[in-house]
Amino acid sequence: MELFKSSNKTAPLAWRMQPRTLEEFIGQTHILGHGGPLREAIEKDSIVSLILYGPPGTGKTALAHIIAQRTKALFISLNAVISGLSDIKEALKKARDATRTILFIDEIHRFNKLQQDALLPDVETGNVILIGASTHNPFFSIIPALSSRSMIYQFLPLKEDEIKTLIERTLSDKERGLGVCTIEVAPDAMDFIARMSDGDARRALNALELGSFIIGTTHRGSYDIELAKEVLQKKHLYYNEDEHYNTISAFIKSMRGSDPDAALYWMAKMIEAGEDPLYIARRIVICASEDVGNADPRALQTAVAALEAVESIGMPEGRIPLAQAALYIAMAPKSNASYSGIENALTAVREERTKKVPSHLKSAHYSGAQRLGSGIGYKYPHNYKSHFVIQEYMPHKKRFFYPSEEGYEKIFKKRLHKRRNL
């Protein structure tokens, strides 16, 4: 409980303004709305083990604060950043001496497998009710044995109007907020803070606190848009492992779906978040083959050229060839025939009886090859009209490649149809 008792005036504004009740809680209405199961469980003090995950500043720790105030159970809190295995053992020992215990672990994803394993027996037997808060997807960061025994709730970034509500409440709160300072925040400045905080309540309140300090020390008039831009010089992007995979997925699917604007947006997000540009380039190369293929063979050439350009010139200039390649692929005709063809062939190799190489296709470039019949009867296509001759290239012929009607593959399809008919 000591974790939650600091409400003095020297504590950061974001800490002081944490909600004390569910009624004060802003955001997460999808899980904390009236009549919802989680809200009901908290109000009745009957919660089960929970994993709360989502971006910073969305209320995970604040909700634990509210549960701590409401529950009649022993409430023990740990922070995984500074706690070790001995702290876990001590907390579990206290829990065994109590009737009912809630163990809150902030940043639980920072616990390694050994530390998480140490929690498992007591969670499984009900000795403790676990509440874990994490900015990482629990399916990546929490061992399956713990996540499967917990209800998992995803916290979403706050909406802009929710951030504004929080700012207005802070400005009027004389006990914990800035009410005694009588700071006037211009409407456009408030809009700017709400937008640039990107759903992070803590970032919004930090910007409000810093701006109020500047006003107090420089005697500026009001919190205007210029001050807001000065305080929030650059938008902070939440970009963890979960966002990494989700954003690259959106990028690839936008190129595949022929949406150049979406492809540029997701690429820009990755670049701004500090994603490895070579990783982006490699994904463009893969998309060029998998989703464009021979509908436009130049897509792969463009993608490989972009990869080489980024390796050569680096960033930030490398963003230009990356954008060029992504746009080319987004606008190119699409076909996954190359991808499907190799997958079909691999399935046949893996699941069917292996076909032997016909004798006339075997290598004849060694002494004694003819004595084994290797290469005998092979017809050299360039000796025939149109550089094509009918002969067997695979026993028990089976089709794997089905060219599309898109782009250059339409020519492939027409040519292949003619030859197959022969």
C-alpha cells in the first residue's frame, strides 16, 4: 500500500491526479463501463487474477490503486523493475499468513521466466490473486501457465476528448491539481496537447505541469499554442514489440491491398519510431515476390535496388528509395502465383512419393555417364523452332504453377496454355 500513499504536493502532477474511485476513472469504458464484469468484480471485491496490458498512461496502475483502496484483502505491491526473486518469496510468504491476498506486480513483463514460475504455485492454489500490469502483449511476455490462469484485459489509448476532460479536471482541482494556480489554457493549446499526447494521460499531464512551471517562472500570460508546442516538441510514439509486429503487418497488407497512402503512413510510423530501415527494405523485397511476382517482374528489381540503396546511403535519405519501392509495389498488378507455385511443389515433395529424375535429364558431364544411360535422348530446346520441344521433364506430370490474368503473367498464361495443349 505504501506505493499508493504518495499524494503530497511534491509528487508529479500525473501521480497526484490518479483517480481515487471508479467514478473518477477516465477511459477504458469497454471494460469498466457500468454493468461490465470487471467493474462489477471490483465493486463487489471479488476479482480473480488479472493481466492488464496496454500503452503507458492509460490507467493500468491507476486501476490497481482503486482496487487497493476498495479491497478488504491484504494488498501487496511489487515493481518488477526493482524487485527480485527474494521479494517475490517474501510477498508469497506474507500471503500465506493472510486470509486473502492481492499481489499487484507493475511492469510484470520485466520478470524473467524463473521469476514468473515462482508465482505459479501460489496463483494456481489461490494463495494470491495476481494483478499484473504490462505495456507488452502478455501472449509474448507472460509465461502461458500464468496468462492462462488470468483474465486478460487490454487498455486502449485515451481518446482526445477524454484527455481534454482530464486536463479540465486538473485545472479546476485545488487539492491535487492546478486549481490554485488559475492557469488559463487556450482551446487550441488544449487540442494540441490532447492530440500530441497520443492517448497517454501521463504525457498530457506532464506537458501541463511543465507549461505551468514555465508560466510561473517567466510570468507569461496564458498557456497558449506556442507554449504547448515548446513543451511538446515532438510526438512520442508508443512502439514496443507488439506494435512492431502489428505495424509491419499493416504495412505489408497495405502494399498487398494496393493502397499507396496506407503503405506510406505505416512506413512513416516505423521510420519515426526508429525501426531498422533494412528490416523495412527486406519486407518490401519479400512482398515484391510474394504479392506481385511475375505480374510485374520489375517490382522485385525495384525492391532489391531500394535495399541496396539503404545499405549504401543510410538514413534519413534512405527513406526516399524505401518510399519509391513501397509505392511501386502498392501500384503494381498483383499475383501470388510464384508463392503458391513453390508452396504447391513443396507440399508434393513433402507428402508424396519422391519422383526420380528421368534418365534423359540426368547429368551426362562425367566419364561413364552414357554407360548408365544418363543424358541419352535429351532434346536441346534451342535446336528446335521457337526454342521449344515436347519432352518429358517430370514423371507423372502434375501442375503447380497457375499464372494469373494480371500484368505480365497474362502473357505467361497464354504461352503456357498453348504449350500445355501441345
